[in-house]
Amino acid sequence: MKNNNNQNSLPRLQLANLVSVIIFFGFGLCFGIILTFHLKNVSFNLHFTQLSISTDTDDIAAMPPPPPEMKIGLEKYIRPTEVMRDLSDEELIWRASMVPKVTRYPFDRTPKVAFMFLTRGSVLLSPLWDRFFKGHDGLFSIYVHSSGLSSNWTQPEDSVFHGRRIPSKNVEWGKVSMVEAERRLLANALLDFSNQRFVLLSESCIPLFNFSTIYSYLINSDYNYVESYDLAGPVGRGRYNWKMHPTVKINEWRKGSQWFEMNRDLAIEVISDSTYFHVFQDYCNGSCYADEHYLPTFVSLRFGKMNSNRTLTYVDWSKGGPHPSRYTRYDVTRDFLEKLRGERSCEYNGRSNQTCHLFARKFTPHALDRLLRLAPKIMQFNQ
Ligand SMILES: *[C@@H]1O[C@H](CO)[C@@H](O)[C@H](O)[C@H]1NC(C)=O
Ligand SMILES: *[C@@H]1O[C@H](CO)[C@@H](O)[C@H](O)[C@H]1NC(C)=O
Ligand SMILES: *[C@@H]1O[C@H](CO)[C@@H](O)[C@H](O)[C@H]1NC(C)=O
Ligand SMILES: *[C@@H]1O[C@H](CO)[C@@H](O)[C@H](O)[C@H]1NC(C)=O
Ligand SMILES: *[C@@H]1O[C@H](CO)[C@@H](O)[C@H](O)[C@H]1NC(C)=O
């Protein structure tokens, strides 16, 4: 063993030397690496301190403001002021169907009523509506879908209708394009998070009460107002198309006036529906009259429980025929307007109430001067 030891002593020494050289080299390398990192850190820290010193001493307000197009505050998001939007129907509806998961609003939300006018041409009775809305800013929004009109539609700058026309498409009365226009109006109105109730009106509609009365009736209502009833015969179940089966069955088929009033939750459901709407788009053609059947059927099928099944817009069908009575200036008297305001008794939030209708149609522009003279007095408009 000893011999073995002696014999190996020389190479052993060399080995030890080699090991120490390697260790030394290793140390050197490590030192070098550590030093490099350390120096880097130092220089970085130096930079950092310089930077923080310079920002600490500067006033934040003195920093240059972002360019105006970059200022996107909450205000612009929750209360869009522009109604003209370069969106396709599909894009608009997708955007409008979004619901915040956080239910508490981080802003002071005064609920508004969205007045949506579905018109052929301009809002003929706008001077009356201007009087009606006067003094109630912040409690309503206006949207106009006007078909059959060039894009140069204008309203005077002092009118509440000024700049409130949404991108509109042609509407054929009684066709699905009418329902598409209603969805377009609802989607535009939903973009404003303060809109809580949504009422559809035509260019021949008038209000029957002053703004405060209508506002409180709608805002405090627990129910939606989509007229819906089952009717036998050719103008009721006779318009059902068997190809709609089984999505819509004949006993689920409903009829009602297109002039609805609904809350935000239902409005979101209406624009988001594709199941029933596509069936109507495909099969409610010709003498089917989608505008009188789609909402009454959809709402009673899916959201019937909170529907009053009546409309808030008065119309007179008593003379028969396909069109209701039109009113001219000779019809507009004090007694006539009073009669419309308190005609019968209706259920409101589960109780009997004297007010059944808040709006009435169909009034011609010919009736405007008398309406302007009588309505503000009878309905106690502001001033
Ligand atoms: C604007 O509308 C009027 C009628 O409403 C029409 O006569 C005129 O040609 C239109 N102008 C343009 C530029 O479309
Ligand atoms: C009818 O409803 C309105 C709106 O809420 C209310 O102000 C009025 O007192 C009600 N009338 C009756 C007779 O209940
Ligand atoms: C609706 O009917 C018309 C003819 O009456 C037809 O040209 C059109 O293609 C139909 N539309 C649909 C979606 O079936
Ligand atoms: C309206 O009709 C639906 C059925 O479609 C029903 O569930 C609901 O109770 C009705 N509403 C009222 C106020 O009667
Ligand atoms: C609205 O009309 C009611 C009666 O219908 C009246 O009591 C109220 O004062 C009117 N509101 C305004 C703001 O004039």
C-alpha cells in the first residue's frame, strides 16, 4: 500500500496542482460574473434613482396632457352622446347586449326613459314633443329611425330631435325589416347605461300626459307593456306558418300592437334573441306581419310573467279595415283629449288605475296647431 502511495505521489501532486488551478479559475470566473452583475445593478439603480428623483421633484400636473382623442373617460362610455355609429347591425347588437357583472353602478345613475321614434320621414309632430320634453333634460333620451328619407334629414338645432337620427335602413310595413328597425333602435338606446325604460312611438303619436306623469308611470312600473293575445281566425292564428314548428307552436302564436314599452332587462333579451327571431326572418313572410306577431309571441313565450299584455298607446280600430282612424284638427277638441286620457280602468302594478294609455295615435300634421294650443293646457306641460 505504501509503495503504491509513493509510486503515485508525483502524479498526485500534479493532480492537486491541476485541481487548484481549476478552482482558482473557477473562483475567478465566479468573481467576474458576480462583479459584472453587481456593476450592472449599480448602474441600473443609479438610473432608477435618477429617474425617480426627477419625477419626484416634478409636479404631476406639469406633465403634458394626453392628446384629446386619447381621453376616454367613463362618462363617454356610459353616456354616448353621438348616435351616428359606423357599425353593422350585427356589431351594434353584440356591443349593446353586454351586461355589467358588477351590479352596483360606480356613478350617479338617474334612470332615463328612451323615446324611440320609428318613422317614415321626419317626426311630423316634433314641435309638440319639443314642448313636452322642455325642462326635463337628463331624464330622457331620443332616438329616431327614419326610413325612406335621404341622409340629409335635419331638425332645427334647438329641437330635442336634432342629431338624434340613428343609422336607418329601409323598412317595409308589415315585414321583418320593421322588427329589424325596432331592434336597431333598442340596441342604440341600450348603449346609454342610464336608459331604463324603452318606448316605441311613431311619427303620428302624441303624449296624453305631461312628462313628469309619464316618467313616473314608466319608471315605477313593475311590468312591461307588450300587447299580446291569442286570436282565432285569418288575422290571428291564420297568419301562423307551419314551418315555424316546433320552435313556435300554433298555440304559442300571439298577436298584438307593435307599439311597445319595456324595461332594460327585456330590451336586452329582445336584441339578444336569435332563436325565435331567425324563425320569423325565415318564415314570417308575405301576409304574416312580423311586426304584429314577433314580440307578442316571443315575450309571452319567454317573459310572459312580467308582461301586462296590454299596450300604452291608444289607437282606434272601431271603424274596421286594415288601418286605424286618423285624427285631423277637426277631431282635436278638449273633450276628445280628456276622453283619451281617462277612458277606462286598467291594472297597474297589480292595482286598478284610471290611466290605461300614456300615448295615442294616429294624428296628422294637420292637427298640430290645435294640439299645440290645447295639449299644454290640458296636460299641464311645464310653463
Ligand atoms: C335633401 O333633402 C331634400 C328633400 O328632403 C332633397 O330635395 C335634396 O335633394 C336633399 N339633398 C341631398 C344632398 O341629398
Ligand atoms: C295610477 O298610477 C299613477 C302612477 O304611479 C299614480 O300616480 C296614481 O295615483 C294611480 N292612480 C290610482 C287611482 O291608483
Ligand atoms: C319572402 O317572400 C318573397 C316573395 O313573396 C320572396 O321573394 C323572398 O325571398 C321571401 N323571403 C324569405 C326570407 O323567404
Ligand atoms: C300576460 O300573459 C302571460 C302569458 O303569456 C301571463 O303569464 C301573465 O300573467 C299575463 N299578465 C297579466 C298581467 O295578466
Ligand atoms: C303634470 O300633471 C300633473 C297632473 O296631471 C300635475 O299634478 C303636475 O304638477 C304636472 N307636472 C308639471 C311639472 O307640471
